[in-house]
Amino acid sequence: MKILVTGAAGFIGFFTSKVLAEKGHDVIGLDNINDYYDVNLKYSRLQELGINRTHAEQFNKLSKSDKYSFSFVRMNLEDRESLPELFQKEGFDIVCNLAAQAGVRYSLENPETYVDSNLVGFLNILECCRHNKIKHLVYASSSSVYGLNKKIPFSTDDNVDYPISLYAATKKSNELMAHTYSHLFNFSTTGLRFFTVYGPWGRPDMAMFLFTDAIINDRPIKVFNHGKMERDFTFVDDIVEGVVRICESKLEHRKKNNQLYKVYNIGNDNSVKLLDFIKEIELNLNKTAEKIMLPIQPGDVEKTWADVEALINDFDYSPNTSIQIGVKAFIDWFKSYYKN
């Protein structure tokens, strides 16, 4: 199949592009390579995919990989001229939209960025899917849509009408927009509510990266809500396995039941105490962190836990990487990448 993966220079998009290309699909990756975090890490991911940085830096120019059946184009999702032209030229079968402005706390400081990328950009994707007969749009939602939900584990049957960050509100909006387009224009959409994803090549703004970098360099770490946090930490390989299975699915079960629109949780089906996660990092680094205990931050929630039964039933999804294996894999990569 010919598959467009947006956010291809990002953490999950990079691995998804790699696995799909390795499985023989014709993959085109798209990313605007914004400076929300270190662009050098984004270009290094693209280099792993066989894309030369000099070529990748140019906007709206397709570059071919020298390693995989993969091409890359730097483009903004909200570009209402270039994106439709790309769709018309390439004739995609499937779109996997993993591009978004990420981060809960950053949305408090830069709300316009979230509207441009997560709302205007997503609408542009939907319009392109509508006009180019795309069979299936798979897109990233987020566990943040559950807001202050107290029921554990989080289920897609739970009410998600009370987001507590603009980021969460944009992701809830994406789900509503996708439902509308599936209903009106008769194409399949699948939203994936990602929980806390970690692993090699991970984002520098995420806790795993921040903690490891600080501990290695003898800096204190900030522990919010005085450590009374729990997260459904999910290793990136498990996440990508689920995303790829959904992209490759022919969706017979949904077509039979007239379910063009669907939303799933995608996580580890478990919740880990933040202090236990930190302890695992300390063990792998053979160092004890100096911890600065702080109150909970605006937009944060105390606990997340994904109910992934629907994903297991429909796609045989099987998250099985323990934090012991996952944390070691991340730290081995971190030390190698940063030559610590």
C-alpha cells in the first residue's frame, strides 16, 4: 500500500514509518520540523530513515531514502495549496496522521500553535482525504482527552467532555471532526488515544528524557504532585505494532457493522507509579536522583491507565514490554546518542 505518515520526523512517526517501509509498503513521510524541541534529533531520525539533512531542510521538495521504500517532504499541515497537491500527485491508499503540536504545558504558553497545527492542519488532512478517496485515516488522539476522569482504567465509553488543557481540547476536537467526515463522506477514520509513550529516540520534553538527562549530569529532577503520580507508560515498539496493525487492516469487521468511525485507547493496560519509574532509571544509571518535590502542574492529571480490551479484540494488540526492559533500552540509546 501507499501510505502517508505525517509527523515522520517525530518520535512515534519515525518508528511507524520505519516499520511500514520495512514491511514493504511505499511510505511518504511528512513533517514541518518545527523547533518545539531540538531539530537535530528530528534530522537524526530522518537520517536513520535514509534521508539526507540538506534535502530534508527544503520545504515542499520530495526526497527519496537510500535505505528504504521511503520518501520525505517538509511541509506544514495547514498549507492549503501544497498538501492537496501532494495528495493528488501521490494517490495514497492510507493516511496515518501522527503530526501535531504536542505537550500539555506548552499549550498554556503558545495556544495559537495548537490551533494552527491540531485544528487547521487536521481539517486540511480531512479535506484531502475526502477529495482523494482515501480508504482509511488513522490519526493520533491522546489520553489527555479524559481530563479529570476519576474512573480507572480509562475507557473509550467514558465521558470526555471536560478537557483541562487546550492540547486535550484540540484532540477531542479532532475526534469530533473525524466523526463528522466519516458520517458525511463515507470513509473510515480511526482515532488512537495514546498514553505515555517512551523509548529510544524519544522526545526531549518527556519525563523519561528529562529525568535521565538530569541524573546523568548531576542535576536535580522536578517531581510533580510530590511524586503521587501514576502513568500508563508504554514502550514505543508496542505502540507502533498497534498502529501498523491498524494501518494494514482491511476493516472488514467495521464495514459489516457500519462502523466507519472508531476510537481506541492504545497503551500498556497498566499503571506505574512515577517514583517506581524513576527508581528504574536510577538503577540503570547506578545513580540516585536528587528530587525536588513540587505541586501538580496546571493541565496535569494524577493517574492514567488505558483500557485496551477493544484494541486487543479487534487487532490482536499485545503490549508486553516491561518497564525494566523499556527503561534499559532507552538509557542504552541515550548514552550512545549523547556519548555519555
